[in-house]
Amino acid sequence: MGFLLVMKNKITWYEMKKQYPDEWLIITDFDLDKSGHILDGIVNRHAKDKDDVY
């Protein structure tokens, strides 16, 4: 398996994109804006390969 478990603190969508560029993410405990876009959440897993995350 190539996925990594990460911290349990909420971070913003901008921080997720900055910390995990070009990676697949499993995001929990997330908040959405009125358009349904993620504002922030907890990144539980991340990996370069989609199959490693799921």
C-alpha cells in the first residue's frame, strides 16, 4: 500500500492543494460552501495513486 495516514486537524482546501499537490485525498469532517465546494476538512489519507487511497 502506498497511502499515508495524516493528522486529524482541519485544514483549508487551499492548504490541502498546497500540501498534497497532484494527490488523491480522502477528506472527512468537511465543510462546504453554498455551491457545494469544500472549504475545509480533515485529510485522512493521501497518495499519488488513486488505487492506494481507496
